[in-house]
Amino acid sequence: AETARAFEALARQRKADYQDFISCMRQGSAFELRAKIQRFCKAILEGKRFDRQQTLDLVQRAMGEFEENLLLHPLWAARTEESLERAQDAMEHYILTRLHTRVFAPDMAARRIDAALRMRIAKLQFIKPDHLDIPANNRHPD
């Protein structure tokens, strides 16, 4: 139960961090950073298709640049290190949510592998904690 509460608290914090990031990005002073991120996402989604590794390399380089821009931006410059890390995580979430299909399943081979894995996981849904000899005090209530 304690673990479940900790995860719930973490999920609430991440949601609040994401909402804070979005709120900051909507401010006029964030226009340039927002425009850079949007142009990058559009270029990845609508531009030339790269293989998975090239796409990952492009995204990682861009994320590094965007994180640097975020650190130097007046909206985030005065924040604590912990707050900056949470803002960077929120920015990563924002970008990767938009680029998910290109980053995590950029080609048909990757999609076939993902589909096969989903099918395998679905076939294992009959397994319950009793099958794994997990003590009752270590189980999630659901």
C-alpha cells in the first residue's frame, strides 16, 4: 500500500510538472523556444524518414540543445536544480509524446516486433500473483 501511495504521489508530481511546463511555454517570452521545438517536431514527423538510430541521434542532439535553451531562459533560469530537472523531464515528455511513432516504431520491422511483443504479453495475462508465489504483503491491491 505504501508503494502504491508513493507511485501515486510521483504521478501527481509529474502531472503538475508537465502542466507547469505547458503553462510556461504558453507565455509570450517562451515563443522562440516553443517555435524551435515545434519546428523540430514537424521536421521529424513530415520530413525525410531516417532509420531508428539516425532518428534517435537527431532527437538526442535536439534534446540537448533544447535543454540548454531551457536552462538559459528567463522563465526557468532562477529555478532550483530539482525544479529544472523536472522541467527538463516535462519537456522530454512533451517532445517524445509528439514523436513517439518515429522514435519508438520508426519502421515496419520495429512495429512488427512491437506487435509480436504485445501479443506475447497478452497471452500471459492469465498469470496471477499466486502463480508467482508473491507474498500477500508485497502485492498491489488491484
